[in-house]
Amino acid sequence: MKKSRFTETQIVGILKEADAGVKVSNLCRKHGIFDATYYN
């Protein structure tokens, strides 16, 4: 299995930012991930 680039705490933090109302496109650009990765 491939090792994740982000830790679980980082992933949770990104998802909480999205719940807070940050646009997904801005969030992905800030953290260096693709939109498709976010939605997976």
C-alpha cells in the first residue's frame, strides 16, 4: 500500500477548513492537492 503524503491530522484539518466555508479550489491550491484528490 502506498504511503500517504499527508498525515491523518493534516487531512482532518483540511476537511475542517472546507466545512468552515473555504472554497475547495482555494483550499486545494493552498495545500498543493488536486480537486479530484479532495473529492476522492
